[in-house]
Amino acid sequence: MKEKTIVSVSTLLASLLAYWYARSAKKDAVPYVMLGGFIGSIIGETLAERSTT
């Protein structure tokens, strides 16, 4: 897989999980989605780096 694909997929999944959590907890979803996307991008970068080495 390409590095961009790994980062994009992990960011999307983390953002969706954060959105799902915010909706189930009846909280404003925007901060959770932003934080989830940030964490997802860090995870994706780490996975992409490990898969290429």
C-alpha cells in the first residue's frame, strides 16, 4: 500500500470513531472529530513508516 493511502485510511477511521463516540455521548462532534483525525494521522504516519522499512 502507498503511504498516502495508509495515512488517509487511518485518519478517516479515527475520525469516524470519534464522531460515533461524540454522537453516542450526545456531545458536540467537531472537537472530537478534529482530535480523532489528528491522532489517526499520527497512527497512519507511524504505520506507513514501519511498513516501508
